[in-house]
Amino acid sequence: MKIKLLLGLILLSSRVSQAQPERLIYHEIQTDETGKIIPWYSKEPGKAYSHVIQSVWHFWDTIRVDMNGLPYYMNHQVWQPDYNDPRGLGGDQIQMALSSWRLLYAYTGEMRLRENMKFMADYYISHGFSSPVCKWPNIPYPYNTLVYSGIYDGDMVIGRDYTQPDKAGSLGIEFVRLFKMMSSERYPNTTDRLYLDAAIGIANTLAKKTIEGDENNSPLPFKVNALTGELGQLLTSTRNGRDTTLSSYTSNWSGTMELFLELIKLNKGDVVLYQQAFDKILAWMKEYPLKNNKWGPFFEDVPGWSDTQINAITFAQFMMDHQEYFPNWKKDVVGIFDWVYKILGNKTWEKYGVIVVNEQNSISGTR
């Protein structure tokens, strides 16, 4: 009798356990009648998306202030609720924030979004650019090597004086977009060319440094010493039987190409030089990563080689936005997405109808 009762309790416990929704970080997974995942906040995707993105903005807007008087996100790349993470800024953190808040501002009209964009841009221009006398002048450093210094002066892995030219291009295009947004709103001081001038300075350096590139060297390097022009070193890794030790390669040039195109359209800066640099990068992207799927590194905290989905997907987006340069853009875009899902697809949540994409593969494994 006791054995039967025990078996019954075990079976009942198993059924109850199976009936309980699975939890994904903060929320229990919600599904439709077919078992596929749906938004946790609302069954209406629009309402769910609006709630989540505005919740993200509220978190950002009300985040705690560090001991140096700056918001936490100006000092750190990883949020820790109970202490300050020891790592400094992420390589593309401010650029991505500017991009996100520009879109959210257009959606909500919330004035604090506009002011936050100005704050981040103003602070970065005044605390994070290489000197005009450097070998690579007037471009941003991606990292604060002394976390609470309030100064961006180097690279997370390699150290002081090293910068990432692809991140400079991404920041430059966001400055152009911020300048256009402010000018169109006719607020006081909209004639201030601060953001446009910073973007032109970035574009001038990148355009002058652009080469034609080859299979192992992109038109601009991934990491370089702004003072000396020396390429950064990667930990030795093997890719297709070849050691890769120099940071001479990445394919994250969509932002840089957009920067050149936008300045050419505005007729600001050295537009002839920008067109020449754009043509070199475009030809290289078509000849190499688009054909061999060698997309290369993006993230600031990986010491060795990695192929990243963000480089591939942002170029697919660039092709869709600029179809005039890509006669076979539909086929090429599908090819990029096929590669991404084949190499970086994560099937952990496939039972819910979702294949997650890992950010990269690297010498330390896929993540």
C-alpha cells in the first residue's frame, strides 16, 4: 500500500512539473495553442514590443549614478544590480544607444530621449577622441582603460592608445543622423555643427587610411594604435590552417559606408575622397566576405579570432537598403542568413519555434 502511494505521488509530481511553464530568465514562457512562443507581456505583438522597448528606456534613463558622477552606462558594459562590474564600456555601446534612442524618439517624441542622445554625444566628443596629431587623428577610442576616469583612451584587450576603426565609422554615422535630427527640429542652437564636424573628422581619417584590401586584410584594420599606426595583436589562433596574429581584418564596415554616403549626399567634407574610399570598401566586401563568409571579429572583449553574426547581418541590411549596388541582392541576403543559421544557430529553444542566433564563434567557443 505504501509503495503504491509513493508511486502515485511520484507520478502526480511529475505531471505537475511538466504542466508548469518553463522560465526564460525573468519570465515564464508563454505559448500559443500550438506550443510556439509568444510575447510574455501581451498576445498582441505591437503592445508587447512597445512595452518592452519603453521599459528598456526607463531602465536606462533611471540607472544609478557612479561615484565619478556619470550614469552607470557611461562607465560599464555589463549591468550588475548589487555592485559595479569591473569592466569598462563596450566597443559599440554608445553607437547602439544613439541608434536605438533615435528610433524610439521618432516613435514616442519623448524629449528626454533627445537630451540623452545629446549628452552621450557631447560627452564622447569631449572625452574620447584621439588627438589631431596622432597617426589616426580625430577618431573615438572604444574603452575607458581606467574605468572611473571618465575618459575613453584605449581598447579593452590591448590597452591604451588602441582604437577600433569600424566603431569610429559607426559613431560617425550616428553623429550625422543626430545633426540632421537636431537641425530639422529648429531648436535653439541648431546651427551648431558640433556633431557634423566630429563626423567629418572621423570620415576624413578613415577615408585617408582606406586601402583596397585582400583576403587577409580588410580595407581598414580592426584594431590599431592611434598614436603610432601599429596594428593590434590578436592571440595566435588558427583559421583554415593559417595563423592569425594581427588585427588587420574585420568586415564591420556598413556603418562606415553609410557615413561616407550620407556626407556625400549632404556635400559636406571631402566628398571625392569619401567616394573613393566607399568604392574600395564596397568592392572588397563583394569580393571577399560576401563570397567566402569570412566575416571576422567585432566584439571588444575577445582576444582572438572570431566570425560574428552582427558583421554579416548588418551587411545584409546594407544590401537591402542599397539595392542599387547589388544586382543579386535577394540571393546574397538569403545566403548570408543561411550561413548565420548554419554556423551560429542555437536550437536550445527550437521546441518553441525559435532558433536563437549566437553572437559569434571564437577561439574560446561559440557564444
